[in-house]
Amino acid sequence: MARLFRIGIAWLVLMLVLAAGGTAARAAGPASSPASKRPPLLAFYYTWYGTPFGPARRWAHWGKPAGGLLAPKGTDPNRIGSKPGLRDIASAAYPLIGPYDSRQREVVRWHVRLAKAAGIDGFLVDWWGPGGWQKPPGQTYKAFVDVLLPIAEEENFKVCLCDELPQFFNGFDKVVTWTAEYLDRFRRSPAYLHIDGQPVYYIYQVWQGKMSVAQCRRLIRTVERRSGPVFWIVDKMRCRLTRAPNSPSGRELFFPDDWLAVREIDALGGYATFSNLRVHEARDLGVLFARLVRQARAAGKKVLLPIHPGHNNSKFNNKPYVIPRRAGRTLEGFLRAASDAGADFLAVTSFNEWPETTVVEPAWTWPDPYRYLGILARFTGKTFRPPPLPPVKALDPAIVPLLRRRGQGGPERRGPGQGSQTRSATR
């Protein structure tokens, strides 16, 4: 009888432990994922920003008259509103530290530390060759070579190139030459991202894509003759009509057969669903993503799926498209749908693409500036602790008094750790 009693007690204890574990898992929320089982989490990162008070010595990509591909005519970052004193920039949200320069070292270091705190494994960095919107060496080139890559080395963080040249640059021979030259150089850095022991290279192709299959094969073979094996991820997510059940609006996302047949490509993916199919509900994404993964697996490819916290291009598009953020539920839905579909890699679009307002970087205009990084941290199994803000000398002078005011308390002092963060920026 005593033995049966002990067995009964042991069984009761076991049930209580399991029940507690289940409660903890449910409390973690739908976006949580054990770090040992989750796919690597990457984020698209942009280095094209400049300010008059930063190393660029001029506005870049924050609005007109600064110039930049996504800068609307009606915005002027030199213009500062009286309440609450924010600049007129080309974004539907406002950076917590104000507009910044991508070559400002302490700003970039803060970005890297934020990413690490959220469990982001690496940045896919916009790459425009040695020119980078200017004559060589250009702004984005300097930002990557002189600032981001060295800081990533110091911070034990990973970065790799997201090459936009095959889509926008006229002169494919030059693209091939530059890819071979610079990948061979950067892959030697301890901060350069490797997968399966190979340096990673992401090729961006929007809409139908400008690069042909034949050009892609030539690019890959030329580069690998110089640098050895590379892990190639090619952006080829597309949309078409379908009769498949449960497809949103009778459409599906797919990878073209001729690209699936390119043996040298290791993974296919996409920067955005919104470039192909405007959908953001988790139930619809689950159907779309699952089919993409099955298609790629059948061709022996891995899959990178995009994760969107939101989208709002109303500051530069006369016919804007908005993906509502829904206080983080949209981001959680994308994370759940992509991971449940079995994606090999997740890529947040984006860390800091402010004109399209797809950012997870902290924003002044959100009730909780760190909300989206906190959601990513929960997904990756981390406890999010935001790092100190950059020093005052690295910030927009217009934002400093606002940060001081917020750091002193009052109705605007909100968000996890924000009080200590803003105080650190005012010393």
C-alpha cells in the first residue's frame, strides 16, 4: 500500500510539473519558439541614410530636398514641427533617436546591440557596389566597409550582403565583377554570415526580376571560381492565379520552375509578400507559405520567408498600401505562419526601412518604442533588455531635448526600459 501511495504521489507531482510547463508555454504567447528548434532569424538592414550633422554632411533618404529613391517631394527634414518638435521626414513613423546617419558609429552599434537583444541572428545589408548612390566610394559602401562590418566584428554579430544591383544596375558584367571582388574580400571577416560553412549572398529581385536564369548561372560560376562555394539565396517569390482551395483571392505565391531548376541556388525566398500579394492575415499566410515550402522542398531547395511587422508608404506614394500593425499581432502572425510552414530562414522586412515604414527599430511615435523587438525576443526565447541609447553627440540635435523631457518622466515615458534608456542619452 505504501509503495502504491508513493507511486501515486510521484505521478501527481509529474502531472503538476507538466501542467505548469504547459501554462508557461501558453503564457509565452503564439509567437514564442524554443531557440533550439526555431529557424535562424535575419533582418533586412539599410545603410543609405545621411544627415547634415553626421559624416554624410547632407540629408539622404529622409526626404526632399535631400534626394533618394523613396523621398517624396512634399517632405523636408529641415522643417521641424512646433509640436512635439519632430522633423518632416519621409516615413509614417519616427525613429526614437530621430533621423540618423548610417555612418555614425555609435548609432550603428546601438542597432547591432538592439538586434542581438531581440535574438536577431544577422543583418541582410543593402548593397549597391562601390558607388552606392554616389561616385565611389559611396555612402552605402562606406557605411558597410568602414562602419557596420568592423562594428559587427567587435560585437560578435553577423552580417551579409543583400545585393540590389542585379535588379537596378545597368551593366551586368560590372555586377559580376563587383560581386566576385567584394564577396571574396568580405567573406574573410569573422562577422560575415556563413551557412553550412559557406558565405551567404542574397540577390534581390523585385516583381518579375531583371536578372535572367542564364545571367544568374554566370554570376554564380564566376564568383565561385574565385571564392569557392557560396550559399546563394535568390529572391524569386511570385504570385499567380490558382484554383487551389483556401487561397486568398484565388491567388498563390510560388517559385518559378526555371529558377527551381538552377542547381547552384541553395535557397529561394522573397523580400516581401506585399510586392506580390497583399495579404497579412495569419490564416491566409499559413496556406501561402506552406505551399511555397512544399514546392521548394520538392526541388531540393531551402526557403527564406519574409516577416512583416507592418507597411505604410503613404509619405511617398499617391496610392499608398498599409499593412496594419495591430499592436504587434501582424508580426506575431507572420512569425507563426512562417515557422509553422517549416521555413529554413526567417527574414524580418525590415529592421530600418523607414520610408515604407516596415521597421522594428524603436520608434518615437509608438506607445511602446521597443514593442516589435520585444515580440521578436519572445519568439527567439530571449528576455528583451534594450541597450543604452547612443551618446548625445551621435544624435539629431532636434531630438535631444525631447529625449531629455521623456526621460524625466511624464505621460510620454512608456515602454520597457525606456526611462533608463532616455536618461543614458542625455548624459
